[in-house]
Amino acid sequence: MAIVLGRSGSDEHVISADCDQWVWDKHCAPNEVKFSSNLEAAYFHVDPVYESTGTVAVRGTKGFQDGVHYWEIIFLEPPAGTSVMVGVGTSHAVLASDYCQYVNLIGADKESWGLSYKGYTWHDGLSHTYCEPFFDRLTVIGCYLDMYRGTLAFSCNGRDLGVAFSGLPRGKGPLYPIVSSTATETELELGVRTCRYLSLQGKCMSVVKNSLKSDEDVDKLPLPECVKQWLREW
């Protein structure tokens, strides 16, 4: 089944747009995270004795180096506590804080980029106001990662919130979906997961367009007018 994501240029340059099947990676997850049998739901700090002793995170089994990717995080319980986050990170992203450190873990350093349920984005230890907080059970946060443009955008219950991060690293290793929580009995489930890829021609167009400082530079290129028009519309 094909699900159309946002446009990364003309549809004629897209060679596939399909459902994806990655799940949460239990092999690198901290002990404080438990999983459903299909590994699509992650349960944080469910120990009835110790409850929450800090911040923990889990990443997806699939890292993305190119393509355009969309996935949904469903809040099975209302988010609460210091921090519940969704985002992406490199293979070096930290998945657990120090003992009893309740922090915004995704985006605490340069290895990850995250959105808190309180409406702030985080990267390299810095935060910015991005959207209204979301507190409701069954809130669906959509994550839209465009590895051709190097951008990460979010949506909330189907409403586009716009680009949260730009300038994400490309060609330097994969970026993985990540969720984290400080709160006891946080339950986060994967929803729709899709991916799309460009043809070789489309990838070339993307590289050329991303190397230009402005659309006005398109006219200066020694290219046929039809190619210039494609670049203007990219």
C-alpha cells in the first residue's frame, strides 16, 4: 500500500512511496522500558516498586540516511511529568540519563533533535518555543523527516506544525526515530510509518537545489531552461 507524504519535488521523480515496518529496538533499550509483543508500543517506568528513577529513551530499529520518512507516535496515556519527547538521533544519542536526573533527553546534546509535550524543541541543550503543549490521551504526533532537505517537521492530530529543525546532518550516518520519558507509566505506540525515495534524477535535482543560496541562482546555471524550471519548482 502506498501512502503519499509531503512533496520533495515533482511526483515524476519519486520511485516509491510505501508503508514501512520498523519497530522499537529492544536490544539497545534501557531496562526501564518494556514493550508490547509486536514491539510497536513502549512502556516507560512501569516497575511498581522503583517507578521512575530518571530519563530513558528507546530508538527505532531502522535508521534513515536518505529518503523522506513519516511516522506517528500515539500517546496511549496523557503525557505528564518533567518530559515526554519524540524526535530523532544519531547512533550516538544518549538513551538514559544519570540516576534521578529528570531532563529533556532528546536534544540534550548535538546527537539528537526532540520535541517535548510542553511545546518546546530541543537540540544541543538549547530549547525554543515551537507549538502549544499537548496533554490529551490518544494525541497523535506525526514526525516528518526529509533527509534530502535535512529537515524535521511535526504535526499534532493531523495539524501541520511546520518545520522544527533544519540543517540536519546528511551523509554522516543514519538518524533514528527516538522517544523518551521521565514519567511513570508513560505509554507510546507507533502508528503509521511510511517512506518515499527519489529517482536518481530526483536526487541530482535535490543536490543541485540544496547547493544554491537562493532561487535567483538557478538562472545563472548553464542548464537547459526545462531543467531550470524543475529546479525553481523543487
